Amino acid sequence: MNSKTKAVTGAAALLAAAALPLAAGVASANPSDTPCGPADLTVSVTADPSSSAGQEAYVIRYDAAGQNTNCRLEGVPTAVTFTKGSGHGEGDGSGIEVVPDAPQADPVPVNVRPGHSAQSRILMSSQDPVTFVPDVVNLNLPTTDGYTVTVPWPAGGPLKGESVEVTAVSAV
């Protein structure tokens, strides 16, 4: 091997070695194929002050529970129920129908990791009368595994009407 070939080969090896840490950093930021479970997330509900005219909304927020969280949410939360007390007693439910906001839309996966949260919204007409004031909301996470979580409802936050819509998960 002549000295020119050695120099080119050495430079290529140095460039490849320098690129390895960069490639590793990119790989860790890639979307996960692992569905989020209850241990991966901190789920909360807050009133949404930025609702559209004629609507009121609550935001369901999904935050990474730990520094190593890297999981995927996709679609709409299912089996959403609003209840009094702990949310597990017979007769404590609201009976409010929950329907997807855009049932025909293709779900878009959202990767949840530290600093990258996701959210869904619960939408209702602001013109409807108050029909229920829940203490908690129970829902299946928007994943293929559909783990159930019970989340505290904002104190005194009313639900209006006989039905509400829930939106698909989106990145924050």
C-alpha cells in the first residue's frame, strides 16, 4: 500500500469513528416501537383556556415518567368514563357518551420521552348545560395495548351536554 492510499484510508477511518457518536445520538431520539404503559407516563388533565368559540375543552397530557422513557402513543384514548369518588364504584358514572373527534382519520404515532410530551383533548359545547362534575376520568391509553389509567379531574370542572368528543393524541 503506498503512502497516499494509507492517508486516504486513515482519513476515512477517522471520519467514520467521529460519526459514530453522532449516529448513536440520532438513534436514541428515534420513535419507539414500544407502546407506552402506565409506568412510562405521568397523565394529567387540565382545563384548556384556548378553546375555540362555542367549545370548552380539557387537555389530557401524557408526560414521560422518567429519564429513560421512550415509548409510543397512537390514536384516540378509548373506554373514557367520568366518575365520582375513586372512579370504581357502581352507579358513580356520568353516563356521558364519549366519541372520537375524527373517527376516520389515520392515527399518527407520537413518541413520548423526556422533553417531548403528547396530548389529547376532551371537547364539548359551551352552550350545553352542566350535566356532571367528575372527580376522575378513566381511560385506556392510546396504544395497541390500551392500558387503563385513572386520572384526577380538575376540581369543580364541569362536563356539559350528553356527549363529548375526544381527540387523537398529538405532540405538544
